[in-house]
Amino acid sequence: MAKIGLTEGFTLIPEGTHVFKITEVNYKEDFGKMEVVMQTAKGQKHIERFSLLNKDGEPNQGGLNAFSYFAKTALDDFTVKDIDDQELVGHFIRCEVEHEEVESNKTPGKMLKFARLGDKEAAYGFDEEEAAPAAPKQSKPAQAEPAKQEGKKPAAFDLGSLLG
């Protein structure tokens, strides 16, 4: 009989400030439903949902305002007037994660905990302290190469001073 490896299961993203990379955006235009899939440096996923239309098909101003702020923050551009939903993919956003407990709709008396995103600001890659653990150090020195972080610009070098 084959053994099946088990995962640690689902865990909520801990409360606190986290950087997320937007990995996927799903927009169902006919229904006005927007899902933004994000992931932390440790691989934990969060889906932020926006309802851009009311049930009667009219624009949902609250949902549009929330999505507009989210998108402009992720793009770090508050002058943008409209976007293609796929423009968000690959951008980073730093958010304050808060937990909220609500009573289950299906099982009265049972409390469920959800992760909510609070304060948001633009980010340009994962924070170093949140990144995955570094690879073990090598015993012999390796060629020095400028550190590259996803989403960050490499440091500028003065070639004149390096070449003499």
C-alpha cells in the first residue's frame, strides 16, 4: 500500500505586517467579481475579493473604491485612471494582516477566523526577514555577485573608481 505524505494543513497568515506578491487575478466581468491571489515569501496564499457590481448590475461604489485604492497602491501610481486587471500580476503590496472572528452562517454558535488586510502600502519585493531561509553557507568562497532581490533595482557602481 502506498504512503501519502501529509502537509501541515491550512494555517492563517499570522497577524502583523506582510509583503504579498500578486500572483493571479481572476475577473468575471459579467458578474463584477474580482479575485486577487497573493502569496507571501513563505508561500502562504491569501485571496482578496472585490464586488465591483451590485446585484442589480449597477456599479458598487464601495467595492470600486476599495479595489481602486488596492490597485493604485500595488502599482504605486495614484494618477492611473484605469487598468487591465492583469497589470497587477507580479506587483508587490505590503499589508497589515488582522484576524477577525465571525459566527458561522451554517453552524450557529461556531466561530470562524478570517485574515483581513488592513493598512496597505507599495512594496518592491519581499522583505529580507520574511524571505525563505537562506541556503547553507559554502565551505569555500564563491565568486562575489551583486545580490538580486525580486523587484528591486541592483545597486549602481562607479566603473571609474573600480577600474582605477
